[in-house]
Amino acid sequence: MPHSFGMRARTRHMFKRSFKNKGMIPLSTYLITYRVGDIVDIKANAAQQKGMPHKYYHGRTGIVYNVTPSSVGVIVYKVVGNRYMEKRVNLRVEHVKHSKCRDDFLNRVKSNAAAKKEAKAKGETVLLKRLPAAPRESRTISTENNLPLTLAPVAYDTTI
């Protein structure tokens, strides 16, 4: 038989609901507020077939450009040939969630601002840059308790 190239072809595992998350969609999904400019992750929810994204967009991150009562419009950049094309995808809110990609950055901004304010009050400077892992500190191993051991192979002996 020829291959099937339908809209949901080869999505058996992609659109599968996770363990203990099958059945009805929780109401909290519908109560999340999305605003224009929010960064969202697209993850298709198989319990709601309406407004479902194409399998290409599953797992992609985009920016909300339009909000309607039951859906959001998301801009996703797609590689086509040698260029990035801006794709505008309209999805129901069941298929999107707020991305956590900026959480670490925003937390770092807040902690840096607090550290800067505290240092300014004390009248000193503080280093706010992230630094790569430095080499381990030098150390001397004492030979009193760590004498070298001489190992020798055990002779092979048969028990036949």
C-alpha cells in the first residue's frame, strides 16, 4: 500500500496524552490569560481536535500576536530553504502554554537589581556577570596516610 501523507500522519506518539492526563481537559487551561507579546510553547492536546496545530508546529515556541475569546494567534519562524519565514498560526488555548524560557533570565534580572541596590547602600561594587566554572583549587595530598600500594596478579590455579 502507498504511504499516507495526511495532516496527522506519523503522529502516534506526538499527539498522545501523557500518563494520568487523559480524558477531560482541566478548566484551569481555559482560565489562563494570554496577552499580545507573550512567549508561548505550542503543544497539541489530542482531546481537542478543533484549532489543533499542524504536526510541524508541535513543540515550537512563538510569540502571541492576536488574542480572541477562545484562541490565540502565534508567530512562529519556519526554515524554508535558505530563509526563515514568519508563519502566523491560529490555535485554540488548549494547544498553547506560557513558555518558561525567560524565567531564568527574569529571575537573574531581579536578583541583580537587588544585589546592585544593596551594594550601592553599602558603598561597594558587586560583580553581576555570570562566570564560567573556574579550575579547582590547588591542594597537596599528604603521603602519611596515602602510601602507594604495590599490586601483583594472582597466580591462576585450576581446581580440577
